[in-house]
Amino acid sequence: MSCDRRRLRTRATIAFIVTGVVALAVAGSAAASGTLYVSASSGNDGNPCSYTQPCRTIGHAVSVASPGSTISVAAGTYAEEVVVSERLTLLGHDAVVDASNHDNGIVISGQGAAGTLVQGFTVENANAEGLFAVSTSNLSILDNELMHNDQAEHAPSPPQCADQGPVPGDCGEALHLMGTSFSRVIGNNVHDNVGGILITDETGPSHGNLISKNISRHNVDDCGITLPSHNGLATSDPTKAGVYDNTVVGNLSQGNGGAGVGMFAPFPGTASYNNRVIGNILLDNGEAGVGIHAHAPGQNVSGNVIIGNVISGNGVDPDADSGRTVGVAFLNADPTTSPLVLLLSNQISNQYFGVFINGSFNIQGLFANFFGRGVIPVGHHA
């Protein structure tokens, strides 16, 4: 089991979202401005969404909002999928988006939605992602709770995890940035999903994102935080694809099914590079605390930085064929390359191997890490 072996959402799901975005853009042409209010207990979608006469659903408020509006959502449960295609501020006050029988809970889609802020929501029970951002930028996703998403086996429509050609993929995870740049994902609690936080490049490059102070815990099948490339254009044109220049700092990733943090390139042309994994706590995950995998020739996983993390009690890395538990695992299946990685000042304990290497890597700082008693600092694949 490995995060980069999960399957991706179907193209049909993405097409459905894009169609919905177009429809919402038309509906919003006569939108209201300022702050709109939503209440599950006292609202009605026939109301003007004012403080004294709130709307009933978040989706209705979104459909009548002007770009730049704030939507204030009162405490309560909202059984809906919310699609945002223009710049909005969504503020939840103990508000729960119950996405049962929907593909997603909250979707932020397209450059029109650049600059959107989503804060203070619980998002649960989506067939696919709880919160899905696609082909956009400059988002702020703050202080949300995402749980019990990735319910694909119960989906009335085709599951979002269906294969896409050569892409071994991911299940979507609970919080997914796809083709999204310069965004902040801070202070979210992502737990008890199939997987945690995911950054991919199917629709364009994902770069310049900050993933900080999140808790990703007990996501049973996939990684806590995953940065895989799924677009074969990534090595040839970084303006079209690639997962690069992202910062993962100060997060807790614990008890997930896959790695604590993973940077993966599963097939030729893919690239997850120049990312920074700094000051995280990575505990008791099913695979390595940190994994960097290049599965075939023609990939790029060079320039990644792993500094100052606490790594303990993680599992075996099956792709690197570590055979024993490992703190940091490297796989490079291209004998003609030796990716550069900076590995420095990490505290690695309660592991059989501190670091395990399968294939050629240029690892800077390898022995400037702190290995606990009984940990074999470095293991190599035979």
C-alpha cells in the first residue's frame, strides 16, 4: 500500500464540476454584494440573505453573491455540495457541511475563485474529497475540520477513485489542491478519512503552497500529507505541470495508512521537486515517516528538503522494499540519475532503519541527523 498507488477521480467527475461552475457563473451575474447570512434553523432561500432574513442554504447564498462578498454561515448542518467559482469569503460558525450522496463538500474552482477564503467549517461524508480546490490560486483554507470523507464505495455516481490510464494515483484525500498555487492550508484538522491532505498537478502545476499547523490523523489507507505528480508534462514544462516549491511546516501527521509525508513521481514525465518538509511531527504512520519515490526513468524528485522533523514509530516502506520499519525512505528507479536531497537535523527514533535508500541519491547532511538508540542510521537495498 502506498499513497501514490491510489486511484484518481474520474474525468466525468471533473467535467461535472466544470459544468456546474459555468452554471453558477451565469446565475451569479445578478449577485448581491457585501455580507450574506445563512441559517439552517431560521433561513429561507426566498429571503434576501440579510442578517434579519437569512438564506437557508450555503449554495443559494453563493449563487447570488458578488465577487468579494462574505458569506456568514450560522451553526447548524447543511446537507449540500457547495461550488465556489468566484472570489468569496466563507465563514462557518460551528457550521457542518454534510455532503452525504455528493461527490464533494466544498469545491473551489477556476481562476475566478482565486483569493477565496474558507474558514471554520466541518465537512463530512463526501463520496470523494471534503474540500477540493482545482485550477485556482491564492486560497486561504483555515481552521476547518474534515472527517469521514472518501466514501466512494457508497457513491451513486462512478467513484472518484477510478483509474485514469497510467496514473496509479490517489483516492482524492479529504483536502485536495489540484493545479492550485500560492495558497495557504493552515490549522485544519483532517482525520478519519481515506487520506489526509493531497497536492497534485492533473490540471496544471501546484506550487508555492503553504501547508502548516494542520493535524492529519488516522486517515486509514493513504498518507497524511501527499505531494505526488500525476501529469507527464511536468519534467518538460513546469508552467503546465509539476508539484514544486511547496512548504510543509509544523504539521502533525500521525497514524495514517501510508507515509506521514510523501513526494512521489509514479511514471515518466512526472515531477515532485524543490519542496520543503520542515519541523513536522510524523508518528506511527503505516509506511515511512517521509517517503520520496521515483518509480521509473524520466522523473524529477530532486531538490526536496527534509529538515528538523520528529520522526518515530512509522512502518515499512513497500515501494522502497525496506523490509523493516523506516523513518525516511528513498526510491529511485532510474539508474542514470542521482536526485539531490537535503536531509538535516531530523530526530529519528523507534525505527529499524533511520534512512533507507533504494537506488542512487545524492543526500546532503545524511549523518547530521539524530538517530535514537538502536536505530540503524542508514540501510541500502541489496
